[in-house]
Amino acid sequence: RSNAGETMAWSESVDTLLANKDGLAAFRTFLKSEFSEENVEFWLACEDFRKTKSSTKIVSKAQKIYSDFIQADAPKEINIDFHTKTHISQNISEPTLSCFDDAQRLIYSLMAKDSFPRFLRSEAYKELVKKQQNGNQKRWLPFL
């Protein structure tokens, strides 16, 4: 797929966007501009956490995610409901690979329903698409 096609494909779904290195970078930049990059950082941390094999790493990574994103006054505190936050807090001393699943689902849903559509309407995204469309025309039409 061409670069322009790839950039256009990000609009298909938030999954397509998050799975693409450039798409993820563009989305992160957009979220930074909206002061909500903690959402995608939390989502990525959870994706990484779920692949953890070693039980000692599970504990240390869970503690890091908890202190970075969940606990009150965390430096990158995510916006999740009281029930989910309490549930995580109660289980963080003996974390499992699924201990952040509910919170991750909530944040994913927030990104998919709120941030993602705004990203697609943003000037930043439109500029990327336009740049890549222009780049492709030049490649195929050397006389331009």
C-alpha cells in the first residue's frame, strides 16, 4: 500500500492506527496537543504488560503502571471510574496479567469514541494525508 493509502487507512479504525508505527506517532502527537497522551501511553503500557512472562517482572511492571497511571495524583493519571480504580488498587499487591484489562478497555473506548474521531478531523491528520497524496502524484507524474 502506498504511504498515502496507509495514512488514509488509519481512518478505518483505531486498531489500524495503533498498529501502525507512523500512525501511532501521529496520534500521540495529536493527543499531546490535547494534553491527553496519558491515554495512549497507558494503553501501550498495558499491551506490553500483557506480554510479560516472568512473574517478578509482572509485579514490577504492574507497580509501575499503577504508580504512573492509576493511583491518586499519579503523574499521568488516567480518567477511569471509581469502581475500576478501586478494583485495581485492591488487587495490585498480587497482580495478574489481566489486572488492568477493565481500565484498558475503558481507555481504549474513550480513545476510539472521542480522541480518534477528533484526530481524523484535525488539521494535523488532514495535512499528513495531503502531503502524502501530493508526494504520490509527483512520483507518478515526473513532469509536475
